[in-house]
Amino acid sequence: MHTHILFDFFGTLVRYDARRTSQGYPRSHAELVRLGATVSYADFVEGWDRTFAVFDRGSEPEDREFSMTQVGTAYLTEVLGRVPAAGDVDAFIRGYLAEWSAGVSYPEGVVALVRSLSRVYRLAVVTNTHQPDLVPGHLAAMGVLDAMDAVVTSVEVGRRKPHPAIYAEAVQRLGIEPGAAIFVGDTYTADFAGPEKFGMTAYLIDPAGVADVPGDRRLGSVLDLAAKVRASAR
């Protein structure tokens, strides 16, 4: 019997742009200038993307996660020509994330869905992210942080989905066996194949029907989940 639902966050409970420099970042660039950097805005965008790409490549073989602090320190060291103070890194990262988060939106109906499901299931979020307080902050802004029994982030675990360590951390925190959990997300490997291999029952948001998943586990959006789990429980 399923007693818990574990949600992916980005692309599942919220809409977002996965590109790291698709928003405008004038305040982030201004902070660089304040710290003494002489890079143009265009060079900032290119260099920030490049630094992230280096960390991404290093993480891929073993699904190791890195933090915004690590990326920020590496980038600021490059553009300033010195190791930045911890406070300077934090200020830059906070400013950048505030601008990046302007591209995150909360779809209509998601809050009502979460509230409805929380009356039947215990809920949690299991998400890949480089900043530990980013997702809890968005959940609080949505008004559903109190509905979550746990928020498990890859940066705190040190491994990103689909590494089994992050699913193991989630079930350990919740005090359940994997078979008691439903997992729902929008990325096949991280949110369907990984959880299924770990012993959970997964549902995939796949409106175009491109992934190789059973039809009764495919969602047009997360808003379809309630009907799907009701049907499976009959």
C-alpha cells in the first residue's frame, strides 16, 4: 500500500527555465563590478556558463553534486584574480539566485493538489539542486512547505538523482520502505527509472508520450496525479 508521495520539484511542482543565464542578471553583474571585476556583462554570462559546465562534467560520472558556493568561489577567483572572502561569495550567489528565481513560476492548481493529497498521503520533495535553501524557500512562497514531511536535496546528500543515495536518504528520513512510496517527476532517468529501480512506484510527466513508460504511469501534468493514484488503488 502506498502511504507516501515523493515529488521532484523543478519541472514538476513549478515551471522554470533550466538554462542558467536565460534571465537578465544586471544586479549579479553589478555585484561583480563592486567586488572589483572588470568583465563585461557578455563575458560574465559566458564565463558563468563555462564554470558551471566544468562542474557538471566533473559530476556526471558518479552523480556527485556540487554547491553554488563551490561554483561561485571558482568563478569569482577567476574574474577577481584572488580568492574571494566567504561573505563576497555568499552575497554574489544570493543575488544571482534571486534573479534566477524570477523565472520560476507556480502553476495554477498545484497548491490545491498538494493540499488535497496531503489529506491522504504523507508528502516529500526529493530534488536536484545546488543550494540547500532554494527549494524550501519556493515551497514556503507557494504556501505548501508545511505540507511536506521532508525536503531532500542533492546538495545536502552529496549525490544527485538518479544515484540511489538520494532515494535512500528520503525513505530513511520518512521511516518507510521504498515500496510504500510513489515518486513523480518530469525526467525519465532521475524521476522514473531511478525510483523504480530503487523499489518505488513512479509516475512520469510526459505529455508528448515519448518515454517508454506504461500508459497508466504517464501524466500530462502533475495535476493528473490524483486521478491516476485513485485509479491504481481500486
